[in-house]
Amino acid sequence: MIKRLMALDGVMAVCHFRDDGMLVEGYGMPQQEMLAGLAKFAHDYKRMVQGNADQLAMFTQVNGWTPPGGWVVRGPKTAVCSVGNVVCVIDNNGSSLNEIMQQLTEASRW
Amino acid sequence: MTIINELAGINGVIAAGEYSYRGDRFSYQGQLDEEKARMASIMCRATTMAVHMQTDMMKSLNADCGCAPSRGWVVRGAQFSVCVIANVFCFIDNNATSLNEIIKLMRDKVPNQDAQLV
Amino acid sequence: MADLDSLMKLDGAEAAFKFSPSGELIEHKLADGSSLNESALDLLSHVCVANMSIATMQARGWENMTGMQGFYPIEGFTMVGFDWTAVANGEYGVVIPNDKVDYEKAYAALA
């Protein structure tokens, strides 16, 4: 199912990971180990963002931070974005982050 | 005597406690009320998760040299410090106790965390 | 004031390093035969800065909510690894094997 995300402009790789960080399926990288590494990174980063969002909610006493919907780490040419248990690597040039985040949100509900 | 009791009995230790990696329970002893101890456990758990990820990542990027798996961390504030080994935390007064003794005791008595942090 | 030479004099020091506020490695020294390298210290610098930043957020939040002062400003972060420990304070850090680390001397040298 997530393979269709590869059709979006600028999407270089995508993978779906389990709650324990194991790769379920992935596309766009030459080796399975690289996809497994992306899955583990996304899983760990998700947990970290959850921890930080929990603390932000606790300290600000403002609702709306938790549970976090997703995250984006943006570099000069490439970005990694994730919603739920789906993550993708994108090329900043020629991709629409809005569209990708929207599609990721839908994919995370499949 | 548990490590929590032992730590809490040391002069200069404000409180010591333990949290589950899943974040669903905590216990503590010392001079914090229940709400502060709950907040402390949330903060310590979040940082432990982050440090664990960071050390694993350093190892996977071939920059390991002995950092992974992480055993714990210390944050040093102006007057107080927070020491964490695995899922045990300890708040100390910098001027009233020895950081070396606290960390040694914790490293000696708190078992290594397992890789899945469960 | 910390400097790399005095940090390398700490018993067991494997490496001493200086980093920018954003975590880039500025300069470093390695002990003879150390298995550490520049790239590892660069990553370690970023880890130290990231955790000091998160700890600052925690200290600010904690002090606002509890009224219990004493954590802010965050002065240092220590990562206890499986074999070695990294102690960082301000913009300097030092790496020492776990069996030789003296946290108090390290923080004093880093002050």
C-alpha cells in the first residue's frame, strides 16, 4: 500500500515500521539494511518527539501538543518526514511538503 | 535494601526513584511530593529514550568506541544535578554530596537496561 | 577556564574537545592510541549540545511549575556509555573510560 507514496514528486524512499521499530515494508533504497535503518531511526525519533511533546504539554499546561501527529527534519537538500508509523525521505526540490504530509497522514491510517 | 532506599538515605540526595520505560508507572523516595516525582520520572524517561537513540545511532555510524548501549546520563544544574542509570533516577544537591559516589553506587547496583527498553 | 591541554591531563582522558553552541566540533585532542576519532567527537558534540538544550527546556519548565530553583542554568551534561563516559560543560568536553572517570575532577577542569 505505501508503495503508492513513491509516485509523489520528490519522494526518494518510504517505509512502514512496527511499534518495536522493525521494518514492515519499504521502497526506494538499494539495500534492505538501509530501509531497516530508516525504520529504526524513525521509530526512535518518534519516541523522542513523543517524550518532548509530553513534556511541553506538562510544562505549558496547554492541550494540543499530544499525542504528536508526526515530525519533519529538514536539511538543505533532503528532508525526512513521518506520520504515525510511516516515514519517507524526500528531495526538497520539486516536492510538495504539504502534499506529502497529507498523503503520509492518510497512509498512516491504512 | 533496594537501590532506591539506599540512594534516598544518602546525605545530599533530594530524592531517588524508578520509572518504567513504557511510562506507565513510577516509584520514589525522598523530599519530593507525588506530582513532582511524576514530573521527574517523565523528564528522566524522555531523556533516557533520547540518549539511548543517540548512542545507538553513533554506534551504527561507526562512531561507537564504547558508547553503546548507553548506561545513563547526568545533567548538572547550578545547584542540583540529576543522575540516571538505566531506569533509576536520583536528584542530588551538588554541594552536599559526591557525584562520584552516587554514580559509582548506581553503576555498581543498577543492572544494564535491555535493548528494547521494556 | 577550560582548555584542551588541561583536560587531557585528567586521569585516563581519551579525548578532549571544544564545540560551538550549535554542536560543531571546533578543536580536539586525542590520547595516543585512542580508538576515538574526529568524526566520533563531532557526533558526540552534537549529542552534548542537544541534551543540554533539552535539559534547559526541562529546567525552565520544572522551575516554572514547581518553584524549585537550582537546575537553571544547565551547566553540563554527562553521558555514561557502556565503556566510556563523556563529560561536557559549557563548550568543552572530555572522554574518560568508565573505570577511571572522576566526575567531580572532570567538571572542575571543565569549569
